[in-house]
Amino acid sequence: MRNLQTRTGSRWAAEASPHFPARFSCPRRSISHITAIVALALACSLLAFPGCAAQTASDEGIGDLPSTPYSQSEDAPDQPPSSPSGASSFAASLPDAEQSAAQTAQPLTIEKSGWWAKDGYVHYGLMVQNPNDCAAANATVRATLFDGEGNELGSYDGTLALVGAGETVGFTGEAGDGLAPARVEFTIDPDSVTWKDGAAATAPYIVKSFDEQDKLYFRYEIDGTIANVTDSYGSGANLHVLLFDEAGDIVAGYTGSAYRIKAGQTKNFLITLHSAPDHASTQVFAQPT
């Protein structure tokens, strides 16, 4: 926080000096009153900005909770990054595929997956492929955690908003409640998918570029640019960050956000990973909210 120094404080200190005329002196009682007023004003200014302390706690993790990625854009709203667990209204509004195409569509497939556990919480990433001529909307992705004896520790659902016809996209999420698993299984519920017209169902956002910086001690920053390729205003996008090792296997996944992207315009974003494993490469995918 900036060091707040008021002209009032400096002035009274000068006026108490013997080098100034007597008419600039101030009685001790007045100084006490002014000190109390300044202290009260400073306390009120701190109360007026509670988000500063709350944001720091959210970025770094609180107690036994794991640190989570923090993302921001130039005019991000005062709310945490959007979660991939909710269904996308954009994807739901796309034109449905013809009934015959929907009935014969093949299930989405998970080409590869990987995860990393930190403080009993799993940060996972998937590459999901759509082998059909129609697009898949709002598919439910389930991560099921098991202990070393094969006992289920819990299952956690997320929603993959949109996979275009014939496309492969990345998806990330977080699972767990404090118990580190020995094994994690990933499935996609075929009954949750709504099939959309493949020609009309195109991704509204494209990650144009990004750069990653290693900040040491498992902290990384990813800054980049996302484009809204539609003719409509976009309130926000989920950003899925997949980390890969040298063999091309997924080692972890994280989710960030970009907000308020005007039609046909680009927007800068920043995602900070406060706790992530070593990795050789990174990919960032954008999904509609």
C-alpha cells in the first residue's frame, strides 16, 4: 500500500518549529484533535477497500486450501474467475443438429489425461476429441478419485462447453476435498451432450497468442491475447491451461478467465499459477461461458 502522507501533517510539524512566526503555532489540544481525525480518516479509507486483503488471500490460498490460479483482464469484474462446472448459455443457444445426425453421433473420446495433486486437491487436464460432423455442447466431465486400496474418495463434475465438429480441445478442472488420491479416472457422460449443427457451432473465442514466464518456486505467469471472432459482445470466456512434459503427456491443468470482450476485438489476459509442477510446454484453450 502506498505510504500516505498528508500536507496537513507536514504543515503542523513545520509550524511547531521555532523558525516560524508565533501566529503559525498550534496548541497541543488542537494537535491531538487533528491526529485523531487523520487516524479516523485513514481507518475509513482501509475499510473502503476490503478487496485488497481478500484478493491476496484468494491468490495465495487460505489455510489448508490449495492455491488456485488467478486471472485478470483490463476491466475484470469484482468476482473470482468463472468456473467450468456450469453449463454454457452460448453453447446451449446454438442451432441443434438434425435428428438423424444426433442419433448416429459417436461419443466424445478422451485422447489423453493427466493430473497433479497439491494439498489433497487434484488439478487435472484432458484432451477431448469429437469424431462427428456435428458439434457437442455442454458435456459433463467426471473425475473420480480413488485411494491406494481402490476405495472411491469422491467424484466431481465439470462441464465442457463446446467441442466443434471433428475438433480436439483441452479441458481443465479441480477435484478433491483434502485427501490425496492414488488414482483418478475421467469419464464423459454421453447422455449429457447436446448435439449442435456442425456448420453453425463454431468457437466464439480464439487464443491468439500467449507467453509463459517461470517466476520460480512453482509459480508461473501466462499473459496472452484472446479474440472474439463473433459479431456479438462477449461477457467472458473460460481459459483452460494444460501443462505437458517432454514426452507430451499432461501433467496438470488450470483454469482462468477473460472478461468483456467486444465483438471482433481482442483482449489481454493474465493467468497466475501460484503452485504448479515442472513442465516442458503449455497450451491454452478458450471456452464460452
